Amino acid sequence: MRINSRIGYTTICFLVVLTCSFAMSGCSHTDKASAAKQGTTHTIKNKGSDTMVNLAQAWAEMYTGVSSTALVEVSGGGSGTGVAALINGTVDIANCSRQIKPKELELATQKNSKIPQEFIVGYDALAVYVHQDTPINKITITQLAEIYGEDGTISKWSDLGISHNNCPSDEIIRISRQSNSGTYFYFREALLGKSSDFGLGSLDLHGSKDVVEVIGRTPCAIGYSGMGYATPHVKMLEVATAPGEPYYAPNLKNVLDKTYPIARPLYMYSLGEPMGEVKAYLDWILSAEGQKIVEKLGFVPLTGS
Amino acid sequence: MNILRKRRAANLPFSETVIELFIRLCGISCIIFVFGIFFFVFREGAGFLFNGLDLGQFLTSPEWYPTSLSNKRYGTFALILGTFSVTTLAMCIAVPFGLGAAIFVSEFCGPKLRETFKIIIELLAAIPSVVWGFIGLTLMNQLIIAVFNVPIGLTMLNGSIMLALMSVPIIVSIAEDALKAVPDSYREAAEALGATRWQVVYRVLLPAAKNGLLAAVLLGAARSIGETMAVLMATGHSVNIPSGPLSWIRTLTATIAAELGEVARGDEHYQVLFIIGILLFTITFVVNLIADLVIKGIRQE
């Protein structure tokens, strides 16, 4: 191809730089791995929820500094994938952003003759975000359903009874997530149940962080994301389940006493009563040190700090 | 003829035969890969394509509800329109700039400036698309809000500008080569007849380099249609029938990129995403076919 001779030289330079950096990162990686390997006696396999995958990875990384006898292998794939692997007995711990279904529990018990044990390892609270200049502080689930739902009746800020000076078009810009993320699923179910859908035409962004980033730049926008992602440019709304009900702010206390309506527990499941290294790992996750990481990654730890 | 070739082959040193074989293998592998990819994409999507998918709804309905719990709908009309509109707008921006730059680099600027230009254009080609997407998400977003006074700048225009910036280097490189390939005798003859520099370009060079320039534009367009990350981040990724350059849209490629990571393998939704892949294949094939026919037509003239 004729472009190749043109772009070729630059490309080669880049490739060389890339290869070098890969080689270097590769070296340091193997160093660490071999160092860990010397004392390793057990590998803990951990798989499941994509919502939890960063959290699980952070735990696994920190744990290499805590225990010299265990190495944790983390992979994502979704809650369903994790439970399926648990049923097949190929993982030690399954991560799940929903509770295990009765049918799954039965299958796992049947196949492995061990009953899966449930551990709540943290909470994921979805906050409803608006731009910091939006003159609104509270919202109800009913209103949110009318904003996001397929046949929703609220499309303007004035429909919510506020006059939004920084949003001349008055249109509510709905920020959402790509339609198969766990966050999307959970938010849709919390608002509409299982029988109806979100309306089209929302901006479906690709990450929890992007949602908050875009809302921070868009006075007309409303959106949802994990409560740990808040920035100074956005505001979290207090949420009530229905008009007339009390409003609750998304904070640690309200999530822990289960008054904040859009929060869900994050689960880990082990096959049978955990033993040995697996037990040590789960105990560490539930300890103050492990829970600190939960908070650091934007989730809600089990006990308020 | 055949005997002659055989004799020549017999006289060649062994290494030449090996090299020839190797090069032939490279050529054939290219074809094998294309067919292999097509086969894989088709196999993953075929089950649902022939059994269960309403093709009419797939192509004409704007309702894209792949993860609905009560009523799954797979309509890609809005996505197809998104892909076409963003590509068309990108080409409207990129073609004048790209061809203009190619003409300038090849005909009007001095050798020193030319080298600088080439390096800068190569640099532009080396920027990864996710970086363009990030620029679209942050910088261009703010700029479009400020200039057009719209609530949000993640629009078709934003994506088009990013795509244009990505395809301009390709267009410039190929178009410049095409212009350079026009023999100098053409230029000399035109100048001898008293043509000005612009007349030389407009009346002699452009018609003479037509094929190469068309190839440049089409390769640029192909780059735009296939681009994923930048449009995913810059266009708003919203299922919408576009109503103008400032509406939010979603493209076919971005849909695959955003959703394939989190579907279960073999699921209906998974298969539909591969059917979108087949659709993209078909679109690219048709574009290339048209290009071929057009170029052939020009040749016959």
C-alpha cells in the first residue's frame, strides 16, 4: 500500500517505544509474580459481577501484601457467569451484584453436595446526579420513572415544578448507561420493575465516571451512577420512594439502615463453609482493612466510618 | 510460455524460489483471513438470523431494546441512519480539507515546508482513536456548547469532526501520492501553453489523478464507517433518529463495542450484535463495489 511508506517510519518508531515499554512492564510483572510464587501454596479463584470486578481486583492486589501463601485470581463476566462457575465447581468464590436465585442455589447444592454460603461484602448505592446549578434537591422514584420510562410524562424541568435558568431549552437531558450494564439493569428495576422499559433517546454512556463527568458539564442533565463518583461539579439528590414519603440522602448511614431506596448489597458466595485460605481471604475482606478498599472504590462499606 | 517460465524457474537459485513461495503465501493468507473472519461473524449470527429474527423490523424499526425483560425489540434503523449521517458529515468536512491539503503539499509549497507538513500529518495519523474520543468528550463538547449554544455538545457534529480529523491524514497521503504520480510532462505542457498554476491543477492534474483521488476519498470514508471508540465517546451514544448535525446519535459500530462485552455468549442479544457485524460487512462490501464500478467507468471513458 502506498500509505505504508509514508506512515511507516512513524509507526515503526511508535512500535519500538511500545515494545520497549511492554517489555519493561513485563519484566516487573514477572518479578512480582515469581516473588509471590515462592511462598504460594494456594490459588483462590474468584469470578463474577462486572460491577464488582474493580473492587475484587483491588482486594486481590492488596492481599498479596497481606498473605504470602495465597494468590487471588480475579475475572469478570457478570454475576450470572460467576454463579455458573460456582455451580460447576471451577471457582472458589463467586462475586454477585444480586442475590443468588433459588434455582441456582439448588443446582449448586445438587452438583457439589455443598451449600453455597452467602457473604455481604459491601453495598452499591446509586445516586441520582444533576448539575450543581440545578435548583432541585429532592426527587421521588415516581418522578424518576416518569422521566426515564418509555411512556414517561416528564420531559421538561418545568414539569418538575422548577425553573432552571441555566438550561434555556428547559429539556431534561437523560444520561443513562449502556443497556446491558448491571447498573442499568438495577436502576431500571428499581424505577419500573420488570414489566416496562426506559425510553429511547437517552445518552447511554460507557462508564460510571463518564456519567458524572458529562453531568458536571451539562446543566440540563440528570443521571445515575455509584455514589462514590461524586465531583464538586455535580449534586446528589435526596430520594423518596413516592410523593409524601420521607426523602433520604445517599450517604453511608442511610444506606446502612436501608432507608435510602436505590442501594443494593454486593455478595460473595463460597461453596460450602469456607475453609483454609478461602476463609482467611473472606475474613480479611470483611475486616476493617478490606472494608477500607470498599470505600476507596466508591462503594459503601458494611459499617459506617 | 509455460515452458519458458519453467525453464526460468529452473535457472533461478533456490532462495529465489523460497522467497517467491513465501510471498505467494502472504498473498493467499490475506484472502483466507477475510473469508475466515466473514465465516466466524456469520456463524455466530446465523442461528438467529435465519430462525427468529424479523428482518423487516431489524432494518426499519428504530426501537432498539435488546435487554428488555418484557418485550425485546431489535430495530437498527436509528443506528444505520446514525452511521450514515455521521460518516457523510465527516466526509463533507474531510474531503475539501484533505484534497486541498494534498494539492497544497504536492503543488504549491516548497520542499522544506513539504517535509514539515508530512511529518505533522503523519503525527495526526498516529493518534489513537480513543484519544480523539476523549478530546471529543471534553474539549470539543465545551466548544460546541459555547459556539452553538446547545445544552450538550456530544452530537453528530462532534463525532463528525473527530472522524474528519482521523480520516484527513489518510486522504492527504493517498491523494498526494496520486498527484505526484501524474507525469511532470503534463505540467510542463500545460505551463508551456500559458496555463496559470491553478489552471494546471484544476484542468490537468485533477482529471489525470481522478482514480487515485477517488480511492483516497473512499478509504477515508471506510475509515469513518469502521471507527468505533471515537464515535462511541463523542456522539452521545443515544438511540435517536438524527434530525440535524446537533442531534445525539448512535452508530452500528459503537453499539457492538458498548454491548458485546457484557452479553452472554450465544444469547439472542449476542447473535444480534453479530448480525449487525454482518450488516456492516455488507455495507463495506457495497461501498467497495460501487468504488470499483466507478473507477472502471472512469477508465473506460
